Amino acid sequence: MIDKNLLRLLGSNKKYIFYAVGLMVLGLFANVGITASICWAINLAIHYDEYSGGAIIFLWPAVCAVIGIAIRYTASRLVGDLKDLLGRKAKKDLREKVYNKIVTLGVRSTDGMSMAGLTQVSMEGVEQLDLYYSSYIPQFFYAMLAPFVLFGITVWIEWRVALVLLCCVPLIPVSIIAVSKYAKKIFAKYWGKYTSMGDSFLDSVQGLKELKIFGADEAQHIKMNETSEDFRKITMKVLVMQLASTTIMDLVAYGGAGLGIAMAILSVIFWDLSPIAALFLILVAVDFFLPLRAFGSAFHVAMNGASAGKKIISLLEQPDPVWGEELAEGNEIELRNITFSYDGKRDVLKNINMTFGDKGMTSIVGESGCGKSTVVNMLFGAYRPQSGTVTVGGKALETLTRESYYQKLAVVSYNTYVFHATVRENFELAKPSVTDDEIFTALEKVNLADFIRENGGLDKVISEDAANISGGQKQRLALAVSLVANKSIYVFDEATSNIDIESEAIIMANIKELSKTRSVIVISHRLANVVPSDLIYYMESGELVESGTHDELMAKGSGYAKLYTTQKKLEEGYAEVTK
């Protein structure tokens, strides 16, 4: 009933659970005291004529009842405050853990879950776990303790009644366990359908333009309706399951209480139990079952929270890239005998050996799917090879601190993210102390300065996903931001793929100029961009086939030369057609 993995996620916040349970037990004692005070007062009323002093004899029962009510009220308020505090701290800590894990994993964060799924887990999933921690777990421990506390009190009054009540109590957990096997399957499907619906909706919104162009919006609408209908059906199954299990637990709880009441009455008839003592047992009988009944109600919340929690745990348990404690020194990067597979079945990189000097321009080329971007992931530290070593300044990458390495490294790709902020604020993320002159110098290098000056300047707000500028402008802005960061090692992964020829020529000229003082690594499908490279690596099917300068590779007349010649002919043909 308690998932130890989910409980471990609480960390030091577990203390609030024990505080809450302790106060709930205190409230139970106060409730028993109130019940005893009522029975005491009734007994005094029955034997009123036997006492002198008049109504003053009810003073002590009244005082005891008032004290009990005050304690129960205070305990209830404090329990509520503790549960609220536990929920807020749990949500804060969980979201921090999820965020830090996503940051640590980097490009790997979406390996096992879509971006929509990640968003739903970090928002709705954490909300459900909040209820799991603040409502279910405290109630679980209290429900386990309460019957034994009451048994310890009532056994001295009439052991037969106390024993019957205690023996009936496990029937509720048994019913919960019986339901839980079915509930776990239902809630697992529920979260699967929920994330699927989120994915479908996000796809529809992001691809709305394409759907309109292809006239496929109606088909997508039908698909969305089908996904929504699947979610509705699973939701109805959840509700039916909750109603059925609640009914079962009510029958067990009230049936057990009824049996205890019957035993109390029989004790008066057959075992000389006093009517007042029997009344006390009757009033207390319900308290044997109410904690477990409340626990049963929280169980449905728990199942939903547990299902969300498993998704969070699956994310948090993904192995982190291994980092060490040494500081990165030097800019030379070397890949030694690197072999890597994403799925453990097919090698994407096969015995790769590459060296990237502390300065100069080194390019990696090849047809799509040859492994170029996987090499970038190796350089970025997102993945570690199954065999071989990546070294930086002669030190193995896994021995370096991530912070010291990333202080040296900048990766600019075709899909580099631009934040929803002003142009200046985007640059300040890379360099907090950046000046306006530095920003415009960088913008000049990517042929974007005039556009920024004419369209709001550095205070121009870039909308979400850079929707208010073109794809090429977005890419150039990301490139300019990376230049301001003033790194020692630059990796350009198809960084000019969406850029016009004029801007591309300016950018490549500046990249070549940058390589005079920095280590520049260029990954490009367009071989014309890598002609000025100091060293070119040509890959095929995950293997390094050729290496050398452009002239050296052309002289070989092999794979690189053939690909370059083919591209050049296509570009010349296109230029001829568009004259």
C-alpha cells in the first residue's frame, strides 16, 4: 500500500508525516476523552438523586469535555497546517528534482518521454503526488495505529467486544488490496491515455499550419476526438471503480461497527456489562473503522498519485552522464576508439578516432545518418560511449566537472532555443555584463544588426519559440548569442541550415576568423561551407572513412570528393534554372 520508492522521494520532509500522525493520535485520545465525558455525564444524570450538590456535579464532565474539544480542535488545525506544509514542500522539492534531472540529462531528457509528457508529469503529476503525500500517507499510518490504540483502551472494559472490533478492522485493508490490483492497471492506463491526449493536442497546435496546407485538419480533428474518447472511457472506468470500492468499504466499515454494537448489547445481557460502559463501547466502535474508511477514500487519490509518481521515478532513475571532480584545462578534444549504440543493438559510431586542436577549424561531414550529430552528443557529454574515451586537454571527459567543461564549450545547432525575452535579455543569459556595443558587434557578424535596429532594437521582445522572426533570423540570433559567450570551443551543428546564401557566406567567414583563436568544430551537410577547414573528417554509416584538408580529399577522388562534386553540380544546376 506504500511505495517505498515514492516515500524516498520525500527526503527530510518525512518528518512532517510523523508529526501529523502524532497529532492525529492525540486528537483520537481527545475524542475518546470527550466520549468518556459524555458517558460520565449520562451516568451522573441517571444517578442524580444519589448525589448531593445539585447541578454542580456536571462541572467536571463538562470541563473534561471542553478540554477534549479544545485539544481535538487544535490538533485538527495543526494536522491541516502540517499536511499543507508537507504538500508545498513536496511539490517544490519534486519540481526541483525533475527540473535538475532534465537539465542534467540535456538532450536525453526526452528519450523515454515526450515533451508534452514531461510537462504533464512535472505539473499535473506532481500535483497528484502532493495529494498522495499530504493526504494518503499520513492517513495510512494513522489508520494502522488507531485500531490498536482503541483496542488498548476498550479491552479493559469488555475484551470480547474489543476483540470483535479489532478482528473486523482488517476487512477494510483486505478490500483495499483486492481493489488495488485492478486500480493500478486502470490508473496506469489512465496516465497513458492522458499523456497521449496531451501529445496529440500539442502535435495539432504545433503543426496547425501544415494541417491547413495539406487539408488534413479534419482528419487530425477526428484523431483528436478518438483520443479524447479513449480518455473519457478510461476516466469513466476510474469513476466506476472508485464508486464500487467506496461502496464495498462502506459496507465493511458499517458492518463491522454494527457487529461491535451488537456485541456490546449482548455483553449487557449475558456478561453483566454496565449500560454506561456499553454506551461508551458503542460510541467508540465507529472510531475503530472511521480512520480506515478515510484511508480507503484517500486510496483513490493514492493510486492516481502513485501512477504519476512511477513516471517521475522512471525519469529520475535514468542514469546521469558521469562527471568527475577535475577542472577542464586545455581546449584539445580527442575521441579515441569510440563505439556507441543508442539501443545496445546497432552501433551508430564504430571505432571513431578524431582529434580537434586547441584552435583551428575542424569539420565533420557525410550523408544524413552517418553519425555526425551523435559525435556532437559525445562532445557535449550527453552520452557516453560503450567503449573508447573522450579526452579534453588530455583528461578523460568523465573525470571533469560538468561546470568547468561547459564554461569552455558552446554548441550551436539548427534548433538552438531562443528564449521568450528581449533581444538584450537573451544575450545577458550568455554574458550578464554584456554591453550594447558587444551585442551589435556579434549581430554584425551574423548579418542581423540592421534588422534588429529597424525592428525595436535590443528591447525587441522575441515571442515564444521565436514565432515573430523567421527561422533564419532565429538561427542567426542564437549564433550571435553564442559568440558573445566567448567560449574556447565552439561546435556548430548545421548552424547555417536555414540561412540565406548571403548571410551564410558572412557567417562562415566569421567562423573561419574565430577559428584563428578558438577551437571550432563544424558539422555541415553542405560541403561548400567546410572547404576552408584545417581538417575535414568524412563519415559513412558510423565509420570514419577519410580525413584531410579539402584539397587532399579531392585529390583522393573517393567518398568526400564524389559527394562534393555531386552537391556542386546540383547547386550549379539550381543556379542555372533560377537565373
